[in-house]
Amino acid sequence: MNPLPKNLFSRPRFRPEVGGDNAAPFLPMSRAEMDALGWDSCDVILVTGDAYIDHPSFGMALIGRVLEHQGFRVGIISQPDWHSADAFRALGKPNLYFGVTAGNMDSMVNRYTADRKIRSEDAYTPDGDRSKRPDRALVVYAQRAREAFPDANVVIGSIEASLRRIAHYDYWSDKVRRSVLPDSKADILLFGNAERALIDLTHRLAAGEPIKEIRDLRGTAFMVPRGWLPDEEWVEINSVKVDTPGKIDAHTDPYAMTPQEGAKCATGESDSTTDANLAQTAVATEVKTDVVKQQAVRMMSREERQLMLKNKQHKSVIRLPSFDEVKDDPIMYAHASRVFHLEANPGNAKALRQGYGERDVWLNPPPLPLAMDEMDGVYDRAYARAPHPSYGKARIPAWEMIRFSINIMRGCFGGCTFCSITEHEGRIIQSRSEPSILREIEEIRDKVKGFTGTISDLGGPTANMYRLACKDKKIEESCRRLSCVYPSICTNLGTDHSKLISIYRKARAIPGVKKILISSGLRYDLAVRSPEYVKELVTHHVGGLLKIAPEHTEADTLSKMMKPGIGSYDEFKQMFEKYSREANKEQYLIPYFIAAHPGSTDEDMVNLAIWLKKNDFKLDQVQTFMPTPMALATTMYHTRKNPLKKITADSEVVETARSGKIRKLHKALLRYHAPENWEIIHEALVRMGRRDLIGSSPRHLIPPRQPAIPVTVDESGVANGRRVAAPKINTYGKKPVARSNATTTPRATPSTTARPPLAYKSAKPKASPAKSGRRP
């Protein structure tokens, strides 16, 4: 790979008159706006499936403003009519390229629930209109852009590109689909947080370099002929030499590496557990004398010997099984998924390639994380912090949720298998500086209409990973663990929350700020390492309710999630209650759980329901597992194999709730108290021989007879989901808002509510959750 600039913002502006003090009020969405700026053309046109909101939480605005600061004229085509190419001609032909994204979410996750039903609204569209984006929007938009201007460059990116950059299982079609790169006909794909690659690509195109010759950027993927290599020094390794699938003699593990200067990634596990969690086993041992060192001898494959002789690990590419192999063979799919996730650390990842007929998708290693000053530069741009004026007074649900919140970091090292954050943002935390965060709070106070003094969140993918990192950079760059906190917190991980505490305290001291709430999901197994942080959080930053994610109670299911045991939840709960009492506040934990996750049996779900009843939780909304593209849990769902361990034909079989009836049962057990769920739960308990859970006492899960189901009739005459003749209901002019019971996004924020258990009540009985604060 060619060396990157020392800093993301080290290049001179392409057009000195664009960006800086000359930033546009909004990036133009029409010819009239271009004329007002004095532009005859755009250098880059960003196409997005979301409404254009000029705020750094929305990808098209963040990328657009960063490119504008580099001196490029950037226009935006938001939610175009995809039925023809006309809408893609609105701003003319871009001088450099179309940058195409599906939006902040994968378009299929955005449009459909875990039950494969169309969602009631699109949160990223004015007035929630769910008809404004197509299925598989990335491919559709890219094809239309190509149709509009056949000779224009087309660059695809965003989370949909990241999650679908290789062959992947698609839940909605129930099959393995190709990479979006050949389907979209794009020239290049950018995955992950792509500022580095995008800035470099844009400047090189502006300098006249053909896009087909730009092949050395990290975080990019492109199509190449089957035998193509960057130069003669490169070596191709077949993935079966890296992690051999099938029932054959074990190969030497080429992932084992000699630690430098005695550095070793701590796992806190036995050798077998370490293998299960993809950690490294050191192969060298040092005799503690001044003159003697011994190294274990191991057999190496021919490919390894070549690489060692050349000492060019960075010039090797791993060939994954081809699309034709993985689409029909679950073993090879699970193997490809395992190898793909092993090559995720920017410090040691190799390039990957996957065959599609006579061509390959080539993936360069992941992008290097941004340094703190670079993160500041990205978020300190001239954002208008408002929806584009063309939307008038339309309600955009995602904007209402995010308008008073602030991203303080990126990435997540939790490694939860059901979550797609790490496939997109990576496991290395990228944090902003304290001054940058405090400046943004002041900007919200001064610029954002409707601000009443409450910041709704200081967070990101998690609430409390800000500035947490490996204690040794060399260890970090050589580590291949999928999680720094599972099955236990790595001894090399820094868990000091003091810098985050400092931000909380300084933020709430800013004049005009009345309250700083924390509503990103909390990693409670990390939080308990810092009682001072928990006290600060509970005393000052909980709005009555704090969401938390045990996800499950049963060890086998939690092991497939790579989540800590329920004991960690209990430890945090005790601290939460203690500090709530000390603050004389009535506050409640809001736990949420996942139904039908791979590895979860009927018995596991019954045990979870028993735990919920024992703790007096009556959940309202619940999560049903949704297999998102490329997640490890999705691999379990599709293949019934566990990619956290060695994949063979007779390796562990993962129990998977695939049928609609079983998924419905698992979901119903999370709401054991709901009368409409009585019948399916009763039938299951009888079938399982668990009649001991049917009865009228507190120890029973459900009563012996079905309770009366309350009749609810909406204004259209639908009662409990069925149309009936019903009297009109006075809705006072308000339209009821339908709410989905399924997961809405690759998990970064929870959506579960619960009746607070009596045990959580404080010594102040007159307070209520509604009065002591609103739900985050």
C-alpha cells in the first residue's frame, strides 16, 4: 500500500474558493442552488437513500462537508425516484464521480422487520414515508447513475456496501447473494469509515489519474481478472491453508505469531477456549538467560515459507472460496466467514479476493483508524445542523431522535456476533478530543432550534468505550481476537473511564445546559470496573430510565452472542441501585433481550421467561433476531455452524430457530404475560413436559386458562389486527403511530421497555419514572 498523508487534512484545497469560510449554507440539491453558489457543475454528486440532514450523524452530510473542506464542489441527490434515470441527471454530470450510498442503514433492514414485514415508517424520510427508497437501494441507485451518464465514474459506499462487500447470506431472499460490487457495476467500493480512502481517491481523480488504475487504497474493493496481482512480489494463499475446513488432518496454524519483545495478547482463557475465540497462541518461548533463546519448531506450508523468506506479509492475498462454492455449501460459507473476520484488524489484515466467474472481487485491508485530531476535523466542519429547507415542516423521525445528541467516538471492540458495527466501523476505538466535544455542545445550544437545555446523548456505538484502547500498540496490531471483552476482559485493555467522567462533568457545567443524558447502549461489564463512572452516570446522567443489554440469561446462548454472563448484569444492577439510593432518585434499569438468536433452544427461552417473571419484568417491545449481512450470528443462522470455532463437517451444530412458528414462540416467551401469547406458550410447555409452569401461583409462568384479551380498535376499524365493525374512537386529531416489535438496525441502540420491578424503588415513593426523567 502506498503511504497515506500524515494527516487527513494535510492536502491543499483543490479549489481554494470552495470550503473553509466559503462553506455553503447547505450542499446544493438543485440547479438553482448551484447557480446561487456560482457553480456550473459539481465535482462530486452524492446519491443517498436518506433525507438530506446537514448533521454529522448522517453519512452524506459528513462526507459531503469533508470533501467540501478539501475544496470540491459537492452536490446531493436525496431519495431520487429510481423508476427512471431522470432524477439522477438533476445536477448534471459530476466532474469526478457519483458517490452512491443506500443511507445510514442497510436498505433491507430499514424497510423490513425481522418477520419480513414492511415497516410502518421510514425513520430517515420526511413524515416517515416508507415508499421513498427501493429494496437493495445501493445496487439500484448505482445502476441508475450509470444509466444517466454511462461514462461517469461510480463509487459505492456506506454500511450497505460494507456489509455486502463479499458473498453474503441475505435473510429476505433466504439465499446467498453476490457481492454488491459486480451487481452494481460500480468502479470501486469503499467500506468502513471511508474518509481516508475517499479524500485520497478524490484528489487523485482530480489530478487526472484513471479510476481503474487506483488499486492501492486501504478500505477499497474492486473487480480484477482472476490471475491479477499488484506486482510480482505478491503471493496468493488459498484460505483452506489458513483455516482448513472439513474432516482432515490438522494443518499448522499460520495465524500463530511470535510476539515481539515479549508482547502477548492476554485472553484469560485455556488453549481450547482461546481457539474458540480466535485468539493467538504464542509459538515462541524464551529462556530467561542473557544469551540463550529457544523457539518452538513447527511445520509450515509452502505459502508460509515463501512469505517468511520474502518477509512480505503485507504483500499476500488470501483467496476465499468463490461465490459458486459458498452459495451451495454451508461448510465453505462458514469457513469463508471465519477467515473474513480473522482478517479484520488493520494492523495485520491481509488482502482478500473472491471469485465470480472469470473475475474476482479484490478487497484491500481495512482502513487505518483516524487519529484524534482527524476525528475533530471531521466533526468540526460547518454543518447547518438542520434538515434541508426543501422539506419545510415535515417530520423526519431520525432527525427528531438525533438533533440534540453528539457522537464522541466510533468503533466497538465488544464483538457481539449479532451486531454489524464492527464489520463497518471496526474494533479500534476512534475518539474525539474533549474540546471538540464541548464546542459541539455549545454549537447545539446556539444554533439548533428547539434546544431547551438537554443533550440527549454523548455516545456512539456504545456509551462507555471512549478512549479505551489496548495498552500496547504492538499487541493491538498483532491481535486477532474478535472481542476484547469476551469471554473475559483482556488484561491488555485499558478500562480507565476517567476521561469520559471529565467530559460528563465539563459538559453539564456549560452555561445553558441543564441536563446531559446518556442514551447509547452501556457496556456494563466495563462500567463495573469503574465505580466512580457508575456513580457519576447514575447520579447525574440517567433520565429516570437506563437501558441495558443482557440479551439473554443462558450461558450457551450467550456464548454464541459473545456476551458476558448474567452475573455481570447482577453486579451492575447492585451498583445502580446503590448509587440511585444515595442520590435519592427513583430510577430503573430497562433491560432488553433477543428472541430466537442462534444457539437459543426452546428450553433456553423458557428459562429466560422464568427469569423475567422472577424479576417482575413485563416487557412491552421485544427484539427478534434479524440476520444482518456478514454478521457471525448470521453465519450461524444460515449454516448451523459456529464460526467462532474450527469449522468441520462434524463440528458443533448450532441450534437455530428458523421456522416462523418457533421464532413466534421465542418472541412470545419474552412477553409471557400477554394474554394473546398464552395459547402458543401453553402448547409449548405441554409439549416440553413443563406443566409445572402452568398454574395460578406466583411460581407459575402462565395461568391454567387464557386471560381475556383486551380489545383495541384503531380508527380504521381494525381490532387486534382484524377488521371489525366498531364505533368511532376519538383520537383528538392524532394519528396512531404503529410500532415495530422487531430489531430496526444493526444493534447500536435498544428498543425494549419494561415495567420496573418493585425492587428498584428508592426511598422517595412519590416520584415516578415519568416525573423523574424521560426514557432515553
